[in-house]
Amino acid sequence: MDNHTAHSDSAPLDVAHAEETHHPGWSVYWKVALILGLITVAEVWGYYVPSFVASRAFVPSLLAMSAVKFAIVVSFYMHLRYDHKLFRALFTGPLFIAASTLIALLFLFGQLVARFGPAR
């Protein structure tokens, strides 16, 4: 009976160890770092192109690249991609609510600025 108890106690450890080995190795991390570096180079390069800075696509493209970098960092370096679905939902749910609120406020106050002009 002691042998059965020892086996049942070690079962959760085996499951935890199996999930732990699911994390990526060094080869994935250097590729992710390379992608993050390339996105950063694109952001800095875009800043030094005067015609791009003057265009209406400048700020949205920087925001999009920042959002992609944020998603990559959270997914790989903070291991959210490999966590339990509950933890992913607890992180992405409030993040989605906060982002939606900020976007709604930007549209709301953007219309007010367009109507009344910028504050002086």
C-alpha cells in the first residue's frame, strides 16, 4: 500500500515535469530575439525618414509594431504561450478591456479636438 501511495504522490510531479519540458530551447529564444531586433530596427529607421514621419501612417505603424513586440515578449519571454489557459485568460481579458477603453477614449476625445480645435 505504501508503494501505491508513493506512486500517486509522484504523479502530479510527473505532469508538472512534462509541462516544464514543453518550454522552448535556446534556438527559439534567439530567433525571437532576432525578430524583436528587426522590429526595433524598423521602428528606428522609420523615425529617421522625414517623409514617413510627416505621413499619417507614422504613429499607427509605430503603435502596431510596439503591440507586436509586446505580444511576442509576453508570449515567449514571460511564457504566457505555454501557461495554462486560465492564466492566459486572466491576462488577456483585462488587457483587452483596458485597450478597448483606451481606444474608445481616444476616439471620444479625438472628435472633441477636431470639433473645437486643440487646447491653447
